[in-house]
Amino acid sequence: MTSKYYELAKFMHEVYEDKAKINKWETQKKCKVLFEDLPQENKDTMIAVAEQVYGYMEKRVDVYLT
């Protein structure tokens, strides 16, 4: 079972790569892979960012839902 932070990090990676392509932004070759295939350091960083984003949004969910 994967964590909610892992799932959010995976989603953010996929969206980032997709938007980079649409905006003609050239991302690093080693990052143009599935989240599962990223270098471990990249995955760890994205998961840490996702945890922070999740915490930020969780504290403000009432603001965004009203």
C-alpha cells in the first residue's frame, strides 16, 4: 500500500512533466520517466514536498471548500 504522500508526489510528477511538454519546457532526461523509475533522491524530494503541500492544504481545506 502506498502512502497518500507518495500518491500526491506521483500525481505532481506526472502533471509537471505533462505541463512542461505543453509549455515546451525541456526537463532533465533522467526525469522524463514514470515516477516509479525516478532516481531515489528525486522520489524522496517529491514525497517530502507532497507531504508539505498536503499539510498546507489540510489546514486550509475549509477555506477552499466554502
